[in-house]
Amino acid sequence: MSATAVIRARSMVIPRALRLVFGHPGYRMWAAISFIVLLTFYLMLLPASETGGAVGLVALPFLTVQDVFLAIVMAGLLALTLPLGVYGWRMGSGGGVVGSASGSIVALIAPLLCCSPILPITIAAIAASLPAVGAAATPLQGFIATHELEFYAAAIVLMAWGLQGNARRVLYCECRPVK
């Protein structure tokens, strides 16, 4: 098999799995509802670096085009991954949504750590027993704020990896007899 044929076959994994899973109306509905909920969540979370760590409706006026784009991409990837993961699990693949879950965690942590009081409070709790650790909060928050876009890019890569893995599991389940 040529390299072009391999690339072409791999590029069709996600579309084939989505067609199979979304052939069931319940999974389509679940994906749509998940997308709306996740998009709302990300739209309120991503501007946290501009709101001093505040998350919620107060963050909406601080949205940028970049925040909206990131929210749409991350909500879309996660909304597609979840039904694939459940379908694969129901069909007995034994797989999970590790990549996508990891991406979600990274996407949640970056805005909360850069400008919210979570990091200083955590470090202060540790510093109560180790005084030298207390000085680490400000440079760490600065690093996270400076490289926030890289954290989001890593989150998106992990979410895409989770989508690809779940799509492969769905197609694997399609070839196996159901238990």
C-alpha cells in the first residue's frame, strides 16, 4: 500500500466513525446539546485572564475573537468526542476518552491559574510548611499568562487526539461482533 493510500485511509477514520455514530438520532442530539453547553462554558471561562480570574456571565464582555474561536473549536471537538467514546464503550471497545479529557483539563487549568487566586492560595498553603515555595506563585502565574495560547494549542491537540482515538475504536467495534 502506498503512502498516499495510507494517509487517505487515515484521514477518513473520523468522518466514517461520525457517520456511523450519528446515524443514531440520540447521539446527534447528545452532541448538539453537549456543544451548546460546552460552548457556553468555554465562552465564560476563556476570558478569565482578562477578568482577574472571574468566571461566569461577568466574563462575556471581555471576549475576544480569539476566545470565541478557541471556544468553538474546543467545544466542537469535545462534543464530537463524547458520543464517539460512549458508542465505543457501549459496543465493548473498552476504550476511553483520555486524550480529550486531558485536553479539557489543560483548557480549564490555563485561564484559572494565570489570573485567579487559586494558584496563590495553593502555593500559600504549601508555603505554610515550606516558606521558600511562596515566592514561586508570581513567576508561575506570569509564565502561564505569557504562554496561555500554547496551553490552549496543547489542549486542542489532545482533544483532537482523543477524537481520533475514539473514532478508531468505533470503527474497530463496527468490525467486531457485538457481545
